[in-house]
Amino acid sequence: MKKFVITLFFIIGAATSLLAQKPQVYITLSGGFGSAKGKDAKLSSGIGTEFLLPFSEKVGLNVKPTINFRGYNGTALISTVKATYFDVPVMFEFAADDNKNHLFFGLGGYVGFALGGKYKNNNGTGGGWQKLKFGEAVTDNRSPLDYGIALSVGGYWETYHRSVKFGLQPMLGLKNVVPKASQNLPNATDIKLRNISLYLAIGLSKH
């Protein structure tokens, strides 16, 4: 709960700073699949905001703070993981043409901060869901930090009242989220997260 409150204050502070630059502001909803190294995908979803700072008619900076609920398969001992992350993709966004209604694509990176999670064991002992421990010690289950490449492609439309965006956003993790102290243990494996989602963004300002 403490991490969630701190995250909300961070979002409010970041939003206030970005609003001072008068960006285009959207509310975003997303749904898709999460996995570790692209295998055995599980459902994921997210809700957040999007701030688009235009540099010109075709180029802008897209900042998208999002609460993502990620699911993925773990290791031989942990069959399923459900984790909540505060992800911040930052991308340069390029419009395909000068029309108001246009296609776009984005390229950049993201950083994710773990807020909490749970997992199920797969070692025959049962016990149901257990709390996921985040840290870098041997006794922890996952590193609290994730980062990687963020991409996006989609379409932009100006409706009668508001602007709307619909797109596809892959996030490809580059960081091994196994705790640092456990990475050199016998039989240790790298776990790099993947998430791909369809999202809908609805502009807050009216035309």
C-alpha cells in the first residue's frame, strides 16, 4: 500500500510538471500478454496516462506512466507470477504524414518499478498463492527494477469531440529480473520480461 501511495504522488508530480508544457493528455487502457523471454504468455492489463509533447507536426515526445498488471511463467519452482509494475515508457513518436488522422510509430525505452505481486509454487508442496518478495538478496524472488526497449505503432483520429489513439505497444525487457545475489547460483537462469499490449488512448481536452 505504501508503494502504491508513493507511486500515485509520483504520477501527480510528473503530470503537473508535464502539464506546465501544455502537452496533449490522454487516459490509456490496455490489455495483452506478458511473458518471460516470450514463452508461455499470460494475460496482462494496464491503466495510465499519456503525455505527448509535439516538437513539430510529425515528431513528438511520448511519456506514458502506466500501472501494469503483468502475468508470466516463472522458473521450474515458480509456475506462475502475477506482478504489478509502475512502468514509464518514453518514446519519440513519428507521424506518417501531415493529415490530422494519421498512422504513427514510436521508438524508445521504458523503466519499470515493482509495486507488488504473488506467485504459485510448482514443486508439489502446494500452498497456493504466496507474496512475491522484491529485492536483490538471495531470499528475494525478483529484482524491484525492470527496463528495456519500448515500441509502438497505431493510428490517431480526431473525432467530433476528442482525439483518440489506438495502437500496439511491445515492451522488451533487457534486465535480468532475478535478484543480483542469486544470478551466479548453480542452475540460475536469466529472466527477461516481455509485454505486448493493445491500447486505447482518449484525449482529455475537447477540440
